[in-house]
Amino acid sequence: MNFVKDIYLIQPELVLSIGVLVSLLVDIVSTKSTKFLVPIFSLIALSITAFFVLTNFYNEGEAFKMLSITSLSRAFDIAILLGAAITTLLAWDREGEHHFLVLSATLGAMVLVKSISFISFILSLELFSFAVIGQIALSKDLAGTGAALKFFILSVIASSFIILGAALLYGIFGTFYFPKIFLETSFKPIFQAKPLFFIISFILIFVGLAFKISAVPFHFWTPDVFRGAHSSVAGFIATVSKASAFGFLVNFLYIIFGNVPYLWGEILIWLGAITMLVGNLAALGENDIKRMLGYSTIAHAGYILVAFGIGTDTSIGAAIFYLIVYTLMTLGAFAVVNSIGENNSSLENYKGLSKNNGIQAFLLLIFMVSLAGIPPTAGFVGKFYLFSEVIKSGEYALAIWAFLNGVISAFYYIRPVFYAYGREPKYEVKSALNPAIMLAFIVGFVGILYLGLAPSALLDFISSAFTH
């Protein structure tokens, strides 16, 4: 083990670790009039971390036999850091502890996507989960406390499934190290000798991950937690949590169970197909925009699961592109919710929004159109490439199924827009547009239009993660 080389490989994670500690110190020494320094420092820490991610994008290797640093895992880092930065803007006026927890959860997510040992995986998973629980609980109202308690209980249950599955695998192979498990299944008929334990371990770990992804039937917590959490936290869970879980899914499926793709390929495709349908149908009847976006994130998880089920380099690349686009448009939608007010999430409050809050109404139109996958937005490009991979794999019926789900989703995405432009105001809503929210709007708006009109640069960059 080369200690210096291992340290060099994890430069971004070390930078962010220092940022986590210093952010806590900045919060402690800040006075009421200088609390704005905490989110500013958080953005600086995230920006420096992103710089190290990009400059070390093609530096690959294993660190401490626990983390696998590859260009692919760094691509997931980009989605994670983008989501964390926009979340920081949405939570600008929140307590300093919130920004400390955002950085902590981001660190956990970045370690999670590189974990090739159950030791690092479980530690990073718990760091992420408890930091998110803290973010939810900081709402300090009944809805926030209830959401935090629900998320805590389900996180414990999900972690318990994962730990039981890891224990079973350790009982079979005598190691927590993923590559060793892969080698054992390559040269020894362990799957044939102990098929029951092997399959049960897969089911237990996958069920735990399905909670994190919000896949059906483990999705039921999502709309309730989104409704009770602050919009910045709900957006963070919808984006960063998904990116980290899907990032780890690559190591889980392609290393531990890489020799038995028939065990999980069809499962992911069918699960994705069911998940997108349930999420879209449930969202149709929602009159609360935060709960609607909760069901929306379930549906989008279904689209990405299908890409993972296909399992080619290009389909995984399309999924990563989709995750980045999804981060921009979902956090953009939550930025609108944030500016309109946490307690004004009923669609009744969005009636006539264009007459009193023209900026938010226009941005709501852009973000909802992109989520629906309508050109010329990035949401259309993301779905186009995702569906193209489904067609290339020969799954024509699945492509039609996904397209029909996209049509269903257009109905509930356009409804808030119709309320904003086609109805008279029912309530007087006083919105808040501070510079941080405006910056979040600009990032989301520019990102969605740019990637909708000129996506090739990002697509080529993601493709380089597979060809390097």
C-alpha cells in the first residue's frame, strides 16, 4: 500500500473534510450579523472540491483498499457537488448548522460512490443519512420533526437490511472487499455451492438501496418527507441522495455481482418500469407541489433504473447525464417553491402567479417543461438519450412504456403552469427573491437551456469517463 499515492487519489475528499470542520468553526465564531459567512464558506469549500475533482478526473486507482477512484465515480461527484452547491443557495438564510450538515452529507455521498468495501460503504452511508436527518429536523416544526422521525426510522431499517446482506456475504467469502468477492465468484463455483445465501444477500442489500433510491415498493416515505422538510432539504434528498445511491449501485452490481448479471438485469428493468408508472400516476392527484415533486423523483428514479438494467457503458453514461440535468431542473423547481414560501406549497397558492410574481411564474414554466421532457430543454435531451439506449438494446416495448409515462408526467407538470398563467389569483402571495435564490435560478435556467441546445460537450465529457 502506497500511503502517499492513496492520499493523492482522495484529494477532493480531504479538501471537503477540512471544509466540513472549518465550516463548523466559522459557525461557532460567527455573530448574528456575520452568519452569512457560513454559506459563503460552504460555497467556497464546494468550489475548491469541484476544482480538485476536475483536475484529478483521470487519476484512477484504489485508496486504502476501500475506495475505487475512477473517472466514472468522479462523474457522479460532479452531480453530487452541483446539487450541494444549489442546495446551499436555497438554504442561504438557514442556521449555520444546516450548512455544516450539507457539507457532511456531501462528503458521505462522495465516499459512498467510491466504496469497494462494506466498511467504507456503511460508514459513509450513515454519515450521509444522519446528516440529512439533521437537516430535516432543523425545521423545528411539527411537520419537520415528523418527517425527520420517519426518515430516521426508515434509514435504520434500510441500513439493517444492508448490514444483514453484508454479513451473509462475509460468511460466504470471509471478506468485505468487493474485488476479492468478484474474483472468488470468477474462479470458484460459490454461487452454485451456496445459491440461497448468495441470492438472499443480494436481495437484502438491494432492498436497502431501493429505500434510498425511492424505488417501488419502498417509495412510500418520499412524498411525506418532502412535504415536511424544508424545500432545500427535499431538493437535496431528491438529487444528491439519488446520485450517491446510483453511484454505489455501479460498484454493487458490476463488482460484487458482476459475474451473475442475469441475477439483476431484468430485475432493474422491471422495477424501473413499475417505479416510473407508480410515481407518475400518484403525482396526478396531488395538489401540493412538494408532494408532487416527491412522486416526480420516484418516477425519475424509474427511468434511471431502466438505464442501469440495460447495463451498457452508453446507457450508464446517459443515466449520469440525466442525473446532472435532473439535478438542475428539480432544484430549480424547489427554488421556486422556496421563493413562494414553505407554507404556500398548495397549488391553490400558485393560481394567478404570473400576475403578481412574474419571474417565479416564468421560471416555474421552464423547470416544469424541462421535467416533462419537452424541447428545447435539457429534460428533453436527457430523456431522448435515455430512451435511445432502451431502443438500442432492443427493448422496444419498454421504450414505448417509458414514452407513455413521459406523456402521463406532462399532465401533472403542466398543471402548476396552467394555474400560474390560466387562473386568477386566489391568495395574495408575497414571494422572497434574495440574491442567493436569484443565483440558484440563474444556474438552473442557464444550465437547462444550454444543455438543451448544446449537450454535446457534457455528453463527450461523460463518455471520456468510459474510454479513458
